[in-house]
Amino acid sequence: MFQHAIVRAPSRTFAEGLTTAGLGRPDLDTVFAQHADYCAALEQCGLTLTRLEADDRYPDGTFVEDTAILTDRVAILTYPGAPSRQGEVAAMRDALKAFYSSLEAISAPGTLDGGDICHAGDHFFIGLSHRTNGAGAKQFGVVLSRHGYTSATVDIREIPQLLHLKSGLAALDGGRLVLIDALKDHPAFRGYETIRVAADELYAANCVQVNDQVLVAAGFPRVHAALRDRGYDLIVLDMSEFQKMDGGLSCLSLRF
Ligand code: CIR
């Protein structure tokens, strides 16, 4: 069960962040409203929120997931692959000191974004992407094995729709995978029960289980039906403004 989440309010410079989506410029009032709804949903799931202050220097700073990976045994600060985002880690380091006695960290020449890390129980999938490089993935794998976790890498660099591995993959109940068709044949996912997401609902693959509920983006009825059929209780959230900046549900918090 998760008890806590760390979130960071969107900054007023949010619309200047990195994006490839081509969906237009986000409307700031709507961004703040959608973020408030997201935070309320986490609280509805029983989590206590630590809210980091917005920082106008970091337009992408609200996507806190990319700055750390939190596990039962260790917290690992990342070194984000986008230079404009590397300064975001400092505020996360300060926040995590209250919860973890020791912090590990990825360092140059390694780069790694938290969005590329998906864990199913004690096993981690590490996306090799245009943000997470081989050195970062290797450093991360070494830290994991020192703490008794296993891992496998998944190269997504040839899948243009995916910024991060978790843009197309989510793990539910520690072992059931929600994944897009483009990932279905990857050997790392062999043996797992899967819920498949078709290309036209790809954005909904980035769903998040928080205790007894699953947060899922609004507007993707087939993914909603597939999850409900398996008994999941959904909280459906409008994510339109975050989608414009390539961000999904998981990116907006760190849950632990
Ligand atoms: C970026 O390009 O870094 C941000 N605009 C979006 C980050 C999304 N994060 C995530 O998927 N974990």
C-alpha cells in the first residue's frame, strides 16, 4: 500500500516545456485545474501529499516522476536526459531526505528519466530511450541488484510514439501489464498476463494503480472497459493539457 506521494505544482512557464505532441499550447488555468483534480484523486486513494513549490526555471518540473525512483528499499535520484530538466533533481533530493536515510544517484555520463522505469513486484523494466542512455540504465541495474531487485532493459528508441517506456506500459498488481501493441512481442514481457492497448488509445496505457484504484486518462473507452472487466475501480481524469506536453498520469507524482 502507498501512503505518500510527492507532487509539484505546475509553474507559470509550463507551456515553454519540452514537447513533441503537436497538440497545441496548453491553457494555464486548465493546467492548474487538472493538476488540482489529480492531487485530489491521490488523496482520495488515501495518500498524504508532499507538495513541492513550482519553480519557473523548470517548465517541466511538474513531471516529478522523472527525477527519482522510489522503492521499498532505496530511493534513487536520476540524472534526466534533457539538459533543461537536470536542475529539477535538487528540490527532489531535499524532499526525499525526510523519507529516506540514504539516497543513491545516477550520474553523468549516465542519464536516466524515471518515466523509463516500470516495476512489477521486485522486477524492474528499464527503458532505453532518447532520455535514458546505456550508461544510466547500467548504473540503475547495478543499484537494483545491490538491493535484491532484478531488471531487464527494453529498447524503445525505434518506437517513435514513446517518449518513455511508461508512455506505453504500466504494471498492475505487481504482475499484470498494460502495454501497447508495439511492445507486445518484446521478450522482457514474456509470461506476463497483459492488457493490450491499441494504437489509437496509446495515451491511456500510462495508467497508475494507487492502492485500490486505478487512475486513467479520460477519453479512452476501450482501455476503461478492459480495466473494469478485470475488476478495477477507475478514477478517470482529464489530462488534455499534460498530454500536450507529452506528460501522462504517472509523471505527475512519485508514490511510495
Ligand atoms: C518532457 O519532455 O520531459 C516533458 N515535457 C514530459 C515528461 C513526461 N514524463 C514522463 O513521461 N515520465
